[in-house]
Amino acid sequence: PMAIVAIAIKAESKGPVIFKQDRIGYKGKVYKMYKFRSMCVGAEKGGVYSDNKDSRVTKVGKFIRATSIDELPQLVNVLKGDMALIGFRSPLTYHPWPWASACWTASTRTRIELNGWYAEHVSFWLDVKILFMTVFKVLTNADNENVGETVKQK
């Protein structure tokens, strides 16, 4: 299946099949997080999370995002030990706004709070619960849309 996705991405648009993004992993180690590329090359420079109406998302990209197939290359990151299969997503190597800025979004605050809660309550059974909840959300395509800015526009 991953080979078919790679061929479809390459057939539709120029550029690499895999999107790589620097993330901060265990003990502050920076690593490249892998995803199937779902947008035109250079789209990240715009700095805004895309939604289902974003013209930068390719046709193949819309499908692989809706089905979460774009996340499959992260299994390589898991096998390499860069990230865990279950747990909070590694943060970006940069913060999108100055720390003192009032531009923090509620979703950013919520993610930080949830990451802290997870770290305080981590257990095997919590991870099992998260695994099943994730499978359910992927199969039902629940909450599969990003909103908000990642980089403050100039």
C-alpha cells in the first residue's frame, strides 16, 4: 500500500514523496519526522495549517489525509526509536510566536496541558486506551482537520 501511495504522489505532482520536518524527540534530540507529502512543494512556507479547502493540498493529499495514510511513514520513526507509537506528538524545533506574545491559540495551550497530563498519568492501560481511541478516530475520520496558524503571518 505504501508503494502505491508513493507512486500516486509522484504521478500527481513534482517533488519528493516524503515530507520531512524537524521535531524534538527524547532528551531533546532533534530528528526528522516523516510523512507522505500531501501538499505542493514549498507549501509549508505559508505557515498556516491547512483545512479541507486549502488549494495547496493535492488531490492525492486530500485522500491520504482523510484516511490518515499520510502518517504511515512515521512508523519508520517509531522503528528507529525517534518517537513512540503512542503518546504526544513531538514538538516542532521552533516555536511559532515569541513566547511573550499573546498570539497563543487555545489549541496550543490545550496540547501543552494534555501533554503534561499524559506525562503524569502514563501507564500501559492508558496507552492501550489511547491506541483503541486512535484506531476508532482513524476509522471514523473524526477530528481530522487542522485549524489555526503555525507561523505568524507578516
